[in-house]
Amino acid sequence: MTNETVKATVYLQVQPEYTYWAKQRREFDKPDSIEGAKVVGSTQNRSQKPKQGTVEVKITVELPKGAFLPLRPEAIVVIPETLTMPHPLQVEAEDANEVTD
């Protein structure tokens, strides 16, 4: 880590996704039964009770400090007055103290 970057750590709980045939045959103990994985939970510290059937993976991300600075405008767009249309406003005022029937 340099002075220009910061680190963030996350613990991911990853669950296997089984093939259709593995689910039908209830064969969950073979590597060929797994066709993918998905993240089902994340924490900043190691989980006290990870979800059943998951593997917990620690990941540290290093980001440049500039990634957190607010965005600055890249361009200024000026709309000419000829492209705008004024909307006239008409108001009819009434005396609030006047009694109406």
C-alpha cells in the first residue's frame, strides 16, 4: 500500500451451485457435481456463524484515494436563450377577506 491507495477487507461466504443431475441424485460430494458458485453473504470481520455449506473467503481490495473524491464536471453546457421557451404565468388574485356566495 502506498500513500496514494487505501485497503479494504471483506469476508465473502461462497456457496456452491450444483448441477441438475447432482440435485436429482443427491450427489453433493463430487467436484463434478458443482457447476458454479455464488456469494450469499459478506461481512467486514470473520463470521462467527457462517452459513451452512459455505466457504468463507477473505478478500482485500486496494483502491486509489482519488476514487473517493467527488466527481468534477468535465464540461459546461450552455443552452442559448433561443432554444428555450418562456412559459407565461397568469394569476387571478382574490381578496381573502371578501365573502363569496
